[in-house]
Amino acid sequence: MATSQIHSLLPRESLLWIFAAQLAVLLPQFSHLPLWLVGAWCGAVYWRLEVYRGRWEMPGRLVKLAVVTLAVAGLSLTYRRWFALEPMVALLAVSFTLKNIELVSRRDALLSLMLAYFLAATLFVFEQTIPYAVYGIFCVVIVTAALAAQQGRGSARPGRALGLSARLLAQSMPVMLLLFIAVPRLGPLWAVPQNSAGASTGISDSMTPGDFSRLSKSDKPALRIAFDGSVPPPEQRYWRGLVYSHFDGRRWSEGEPADAFGRGRAAITGSKTVRPLPEVGPRYRYQVIQEPSYNPWLFALARPDSETRGVMATAEDTLVYRAPVASRLAYQVQTWPRESTPQVTPLSAEVRRRNLQLPDDGNPRARQWASELQRRGLSGEQISEEVLAEYHGQFTYTLKPPALGRDSVDEFLFSTRQGFCEHFASSYVFTMRAAGIPARVVAGYQGGEWVEQEEYLLVRQYDAHAWAEIWLPARGWVRVDPTAAVSPERIRDGLQSAAADQFMQDSLVPLHKLAFLNRIRLQWDMINYRWYQTVVSFDSERQQGLLRRLLGEVSVSRLLLFFGVPAGVALLGLLIWLKVSARGPRLSPANRLYLRFCRRMARVGLARHSGEAPADYARRIQAENPRLGGAAVRITAAYQKAAFAEDPAAEKQLRRLLRGFWPMRLTH
């Protein structure tokens, strides 16, 4: 195709609008897309602009085939699996890139912009926050403006294209709200798995000295918890997520699941765990909104159960999700007091072995101390009291503990005696196991900030905490928090109170010390919480509840009466308005008469040219058809007097002249 033909099909303004729309929807995706794909899109845009300038030619079939092959190969090498969000979004971006190198006709432009709408929707696959929603609306405005710019001469002017886009979206808002409320809710698109390896945040599947102290530097939200009924006191707010059973001398990790209720098997099968629950009612009922962690474990109080789809309970009193939590997740939980179990089931030999496991060597002084406690014939509770008493009298709670060497437990217990929660939990569990008491480390969050205005508990990353559990034959698993023996204010009042001098020292802006900024931050979190509760988590259950409140009974007839009739009336009003507005401003009688004259002349092949003055038009008629020229001159003179001099007599004369003027008869 010749360059002149390309120019006539897609002018420069149309191309620039298309590229602007593509850039708008791709910009927030650059963090998810591979670098080579971003470069490929930029290269394709540059290629198409050079073609417009006449410097390069459109690619041939062999070049297109080579580009497609390279793009597919790049996607295959970049992503481990295709059925995931990132490769799907990348595939749309590749479609943009490949379409740009053959962007020739108006049809190609429309197809490219349709792809832009789809890619704009994928913004909400990764994030459903308010800033992303605002940016998503901006993208739709730009894409719609680019679509309007393809309609012809003058439509590409920024003011006109953006104005038309804004009007169209404003007119669509009532329909959007109606569909949001009335259309049956489907499963969210973001339930598709993501390639999120290496992107996990928050608490990990293992613990070494220093891990939790690093989390104490982050004030990002982790959980928001709203209660249906009573709220647990601060000293009971232990949001457990992981249980570490295996110790290699320095690192604590989960180890293998003990039985069919284990996390690994439940996560693989995706089946709902069925386990007996106490006859006594649950102590707490609440909803947890968990921020993306890209890990499958969830957080709840001890002995939890959830009816939320995809959430499973484990034998270690934790909850897991069927897939890594890649976006905000809301789940309902109910928890029972552990003492509600009428009798304690003895530990199996395998579970006992796992929770007594220690390396063959290392930390000899801690082992010797534990052996001395055991030889004294103390019970498990008494040994625990002895260890906690040692912590209470000799140790210091700090966010900046000294580094530990190979025998980390010995160095902490008998040398440095300064540590964070993981140091106390690790050394406590090691000592209890060395004394023959089954014990394990539990990781999660402790505490949270109560938001009075919205009545929910805000748990941040710096609330990450590690504590211990020991097995007592008469009571089962019992929570023991060694940190509470050293710093009870950490459990009662939170980390900010327990380590006020060291808290968030490395932050650029210490919001916790600036009351005004801290209030703004809390207000913003409340807005986000309300946004999630009202919009993002508006599932089928909430929809049914809203419709029942509006209609009393959800039925097809009531839905049609409540939504269909107003929608029909609104649509009819819109059509009438469009019909009236399309006519333009009301013309004067003289102008209407003159337009009638022009239409009659057009029927005989003498149409008036765009922008042609009435006098010039009359002279052209006289030159091309003398039989009609005299009448045309007289009609034009009468029109000019009637329209510009506002002469009533001239208007009557114009009406009389038109009454007898029928050019079709005069030309036959």
C-alpha cells in the first residue's frame, strides 16, 4: 500500500490518539511485564511513526511471521505456565505490539482500541484499590476519546474528543450502577492464579534470628478484622498463621504435615477439611480482610473454622487458602476456646517426634540447662515457669538485637541476652524440647489498632510476632509467649509502646510521632476499608441482601418493575434528548425557507457547496443552468433581505417565490 493511501486512511492525529491510549493502559502494567516486551512495544510504535513519515515501509509477511515467532518464544521463555494472570496480560500487550506494525486502516484502529479496553480492565486483576480505580476511569476516558478521534475530520481535536468521551461516560454511569446492583455476581477474574514466585511479603515459611525485627520496620497494613459481637482483649489477639516444627540449628521451618489435616495435602487437593467441632458455640465471629502476601496461609485466632470457599483448616489450628493470596481476600472465621474440647486427644508418636526434634549437636549449654531442669523432676508447667522467670529477670527486649553465631540459642541465653520476639520464642522452644516437653513455634501477628469510627482492628506488618506452644497432657497445646515475660507492654499496648525509642527509627517520615499525619493515614485506611466493604467485596451474598432490602422479595417480576421500568423510561428520555439535540438550534423562518430552496436545487444536481455564500451559489446556478438562474437570483435576494435586514415583506416574497419554484419541472 502506498504511503499516500496510508496517510488518507489513518492521519497523524488518529495514530497519536491510539498510541496515547495504549500508553495509558500499559503504564501501570510495566511493573508486571518483562522488560523486553516494553521495549518491543516502544519499537513497534517508533516503526509505525517512521512508516507514516515515509522513511520506512510496512513490514512484509516474512517480517511479520518472524516477529510473531519471536514474541511467542519470548512469552514461553519468560513464563513457566500460560494459565496465569501475568502471561495473559502479557499476551494482550503482545497483541498491541503486533497490531502496531500493521496499523493501516480504521478497522485496525478500532480493533487496537477494543484491546485497550480489555487491558484497562486487567488493572483491577492486580489491584482493586481506590487509586487504581481512579486511574482505570482515566484510562477509559482516554481510550474512548481515541475512539471518538477516529470518526473523521475535526474529531481528533483534544477538546472535542475528550469532551465527547466524558459525556458518553457520564451518560453510561446510571446504566453501570444498575448493572452493578442487578446483574448476578460471578466469580472474580482475579481468582486466576498468578506467577508470583519470589514476590511474597510479610511472614515467610521459615524463621531465623532477625526476620521479625526486619518486619517491625514496615507500617504497611496486613489485616483488617471486623467482629460480629464481642472483641477479644489485647492480650488475646494472637493471629496465628504458621507453625514451625523443624529446627536445623539456626532456622525454624514448617516441616512435614502430621496427618490428613496437614497444610500441604489440603492445599494440593483443594478439598474442604472436615473435622469435629465442639458443641459449645464459637467465642468470636469475625471477618478478616487480608492484604496480598503471595502466600497461601491465612491468619486467625486459635481453633478457627471458616465457611468461606477455598479456605481450609489444618490440624495445627491454622487456616490456608487454595492458592497464594495475590489480592485482598475477605474470609469469615469463627473460633472456639480450646478449653471447650471435653477431653484432650493424646499426641501420636509421629507428632510427638516432630515436636521434640532437635539437631544432633549444637547449643550445648542450653541442652545442659534443660537436662538439669528435667532431672529435678519438674513438670512441664514448672519447667516453663523456670525458663520464663529467667527471661523476666535477666533479658532485654530490643528491636536491634546483636547478631548471633552458630550456637544462636546459647549465645542468646548466656551471652547477649538481648532480643526480639523470634529470639525468645526460638530459645524457649529449644529449651523445652531439650527438657523432653513437646513444643513448637507459632508465627503470626499480635495486637492491632482499634479503629473506632469503622469498628475494625487494623493489624500492620510491624505487629508480626512469634510465640510458643507446649504440650501438656491434661490441657493439650497451650500458648506461652516468652516475650510477655520480658516486655508485657508489647502484648498489652503494642510494639510502639514497648520499644518507643527504637520504633520506626529508619522511616523517612515518622508518622507515629506526627499526630496530624497519623490521623490522615488512619482516615485513608478507613476510606480504603469502606471501599473494599462496599465495592470490591460486593459478592452475590451482599447483592442478595441489598436486593431483599430494596424489594422485600427477590423475583423476576419485582426486578423488572424496580429496575426495568425506570431503565426503559431513562432510555426513552435519552433517545428523545438525542433526537432533539441532533437537530441543532432552531432556525429562523427565512433560513428554513432557504434550506428548502437548496434541497430542491440539489435534486437537479446543483447542490450548494460547503461554505459557499448564497450570492455565489446563485451566480453559479445562473451560469450552469440559465433557465433556473433568474429565479435563483430573485429567491436569493429575497432571502438576504429577510434574513439579514429582518424585512417581513421580503420574507413573504420569499415564501411566495418558493411556492411556485419547482426546478424538477423546469428541467424536464
